[in-house]
Amino acid sequence: MKLLEYEAKELLKTTGAAVPESQIFTIGNDLTKLPLPVVLKVQIPIGGRGKAGGIKVAKTLDELSQITTELLNNPIKGYQATTLLAEEVISIKKELYLSLLIDRSLQSIVLLAHKDGGIDIEAATEQDSNSLLRIPLDSSPDSAVISQLLTLYSLDESMREPLEQIVDSLWRAFTKNDALLLEINPLVVDENDRLLCADAKMELDDSAAFRHDNWQFETPMTSSQFVTLNDNGNVACMANGAGLAMATVDAIAAAGAIPANFLDIGGGTNTEGMVKAFDRITAMKSVQAIIINVFAGITRCDEVAEAIVIAKDRFAHLPPLFIRLAGTNEKQGKDILRSRDIATLDTLSDCVNSAIQEVSHA
Ligand code: GDP
Ligand code: MN
């Protein structure tokens, strides 16, 4: 799961890493409360926003409202931001690169540093190895590592303590949150010699979601994916994750029915996306059964259940549902369905078998 910049920065704050003063806002929020001048940054799950026009400085209230309208109504690199991050303007003296990542071949966390920030690190790796450090780590970077970083970054010995502090905070944010990647590009030194994470990119390990109750992130970008497979299909399906969705389609076909669609409902909060999918499925007149196969990680069973309840109320001619619900908030989800007399089944094959019976009787 890729976090938006502001979400990553929230996590960084919890371990004490220095980030610029900021607040988030969206359409309809009161702009007059923002301090000026201010840097406005679109919150989209992709880098290179600066070059693409997604980062702008507003000096007056007029500029602020004009830039806000522009950024909230025009997609950048194909993504329409619904949230902007308003940050204090930093007077940047130096831009540096620092990241922590899981190196699968080394089976280790690796610290990657480059003397220049704001660069494309993949391109830099090839060029000059003197500008780049790559250090496998099994614990928070020690003073020898900090010395190497000071040299690489050409920083004065007086910066040792703040550097040590920020690197240790990043290490703790990375390990505590089961991250796969934490990239600070750029890490900046400002005019007052403050060391700050000016940008933050963070990717968390989805399979660790079960041990993080606080993982409630904005996930507008993991939008659902609906593909019509056969206009004459008799069994429709919904699943979370492309792999599970494909397995569900295969199981329907293997049992002798005709899969009508492929649908990955995506991770995270997606009640609205699911209701839209029900709308599309009910428009397919040949569909006589719908299989819902959810193994929730980031997705939550109670939210899936709520979408099902809304669909039941909204669509008068909803075909029979065959539901398998497991994972995060399973009990809450099943309670919601039970309170509305909506049954669930234990396994995907139970769902497929029941759907086949329904279809053959129709
Ligand atoms: P990205 O383009 O998506 O990686 O977004 P960044 O947050 O890294 O911003 C891109 C570039 O904009 C940075 O490398 C900086 O040079 C510049 N930038 C971002 N925030 C500020 C700021 O507060 N002050 C100044 N002067 N430059 C900024
Ligand atoms: Mn950046």
C-alpha cells in the first residue's frame, strides 16, 4: 500500500522525524485560515509532482484560491487530487536523498543515500558511485554510518546530532510500520540549518495490515477495476485483490457457469465503488447469481457488509447473493448481514456450488 505524502508525514511525526509545518485541506475548506506564503502540494500517489505542476507557492489570498481551484480540478499525471497539503515555505540551502527499503536479495533493510536530493534515484544509481551510499542495516544506523552520511552530504560536524536524530526516527518509522520503502527525496537543510523531510514517500506491507489497527488511510487511488467478460454471463462476481478476483472467475468457469465479469473492488474504504459495481451488474440482464468473495486485509468486512446492505435496499431486482466473508472485522461484517437476514457461506466452493444450483434452476 502506497501512502500519500501527508499520510507518510503523519507517521514520521509519531517517531519524531522533523517535517515542515503543514495542514491538509480540500474543496470547501476555509482558506483564510492558512498562513501565507504557503506551498501547495497535490496529494497523489506518484512522484515527480513538482515538474508536472502539482506543487505551487501562493503568496496572496487571491493566488491561494486560484491555485487551489486549479489543483483540485485538474489531474496531474493522470491523478485528480482531492486533498492538498499546505506547507510552510522552506528556504532550501541543500537538497539530499535518503531512503530505507527492503532489499529482497540481501534479505535486509538497506539505507540508500545520495548527495543530491530531488533526483531520480534509479537513474542516479548507474552514474557516479561516489555520490551514492548503499548500506545494509540490521539495527538503527550507528555513529559510523552517520559519519559516512556526513561525508557524502558534505555536512559540517555540527549537523551530526540532527542527522543522527532524523535517521533514527526514520528507522523507527520504517520498522514500527512494517514498511517496504521510506524515501525522503529531498531531505533538506534550510537557511537556519534545520534538517527536514521535505517530501516523504512510503509504502507499507499489506500483509502486515492485521497488526496495525491504526491503518486507516485515504485510498481513493486504489480504485476498483470492473471488466465485462461476457454480456451473456450468468454468474457475476466481486472480490478484493486482482488475484482473488481472477481465482473467483476461474472457479465459476470451472464449475460450468459463465462468468459475466471480473471485479477487483480494491483495498480500503470502498462502499461507494461496490455500490456502483452492483449497479453495473444489475444492468447485465443475463446475470442470475452474484458471488462475493472477500478475504479482507486492508478492506474491512464491515464496510463490504454495509455496501451489500445498501445494494439490497437500492436495487429491487438484485440477483441472489452468495457471500464468503473472511478477514479484518469479519465478525462485525457478519453481524451486519445477519441483522438483515443475509446469509454467508464458509468457502468459495460453497458459493460456487450454490450459485450453480441457482443458475440451473432459473
Ligand atoms: P515530487 O516532485 O513529487 O517529488 O515532490 P517534492 O515534495 O519532492 O517537491 C519537488 C521539489 O519542489 C523539491 O525537490 C524542492 O526543490 C521543491 N520544493 C518543495 N517544497 C518546497 C518548499 O517548501 N520550498 C522550496 N523552496 N522548494 C520546495
Ligand atoms: Mn520528491
